Amino acid sequence: MDFSLTTVQVNWWAALVGGFLSFLSPCIFPLLPGFLAFLISSKKRKSAVWRAFAFSLGLSVIFILLGLATGTFGMFLSGFRRWVELIGGAIVIVFGVSYTGLFTLPFFEKGIFIPFNREVDSFWSAFLFGLVTSFAWTPCIGPTLGAILTIAATGDTLNGGILLAFFSIGIMVPLLLAALLVDYVNKAMPTISKYQTQINIAGGIILIIVGILMMTGKLGILTPA
């Protein structure tokens, strides 16, 4: 499909921010201390970060596959791209408004922590834990994930995969930093949690802006030529 470089860049940045917002979502971020305690059982911090990286890869595989599938589906709608942008933009706006707390989408309200039935003591067990957890987290991060998938539907297979790769990086980087600095994160949790509402509102506003730009076909204006 015919994508300008600027539009592609904006989409990548939107996906990256979407991943970060998902990490800070009220149904995942509060679970972080318990989650890290479960995932990071080793006293060796390097091993702990390595397993957190494996877990992130497990998450990324599922999200990227979703992106590839959505992008492929979008290719079949290439003749209706303007309609996809209009409808998709409206959907993103709805997700954004729900993220601000003005109303809730019941299916996206709760996060789920899956107690893995084996010890996470290796790269592959952490990777498998990530695969399993991705399905539990998908409803929770639905607004941001749905928004990025909606953008992916306006492109092609490769673009969809790349978008969700950036989305995954947005989750992976803060998760790795949290694993590396777990002691500081546990201390900072109460302070950060005080600003959860403001974080959600800011994230919702970003999604609303992206949705409006999609509907008006002006998404590329966010990146200077």
C-alpha cells in the first residue's frame, strides 16, 4: 500500500507510546511487585533481568502475531481504506475516552495474574510464562492494544507486525528496567500510583488525538517533513 514515511513513523511512535501506556495501565501496574517477585526468584540480578527479557519475548510473539494477522486482514480492505480510517478512528476515540475514565468498557476493566504451574527458573520457562500471560493481559490492555491493532488494519502484513513490535518494545523496556531496579521500583510504587488517574487521562487524550487524526486522514502531520 502507499504509505508516506511520515505517517509510518507516527504510527510507530503511537505504537511505542501505546505499549508504555499499557504497562502503566491500572490493571497491570499495581500487580508489578507481586509479578516481579514471582518472576525474579534468583538472587543474581543479571539472571533475573534475563528471565524478564525472555518473558517479554513471550509477550511480544503473541502481540506481533496479532499485528501480522490484522495487517493481513487490512490488505483485503485496501479498497475501502478511507472507510477503515473513519471507522477505525472512531473506535480509537472510544478507547481513548474510556481510558480517561469518563465511562468504562467492562471487558477491559480487570487484569489477570496467572499463577504459573511451574517454577520460572530458566529462559524458556520465562518465555512460556510470557506466552501464557499475553492472553490474560490482552483484555486488560484492550483499549491501547485495540487502538494499535486498528491502526494496523489500515496497512499491510509487514506494517502490522512492525507496529506490534514497537508496541511490545513499549512494554518490554519499562519491564526490564523494573526487573533491573526492582528495589527502587517497590519503593516508588506508592508515589507513582498516586498519579494513576492523571496518567490514564493523559493516555486517553493521546488516543483521542490519534483517533481524530485517523478520521481526518491527517495522522502524518505529527512528524515534520
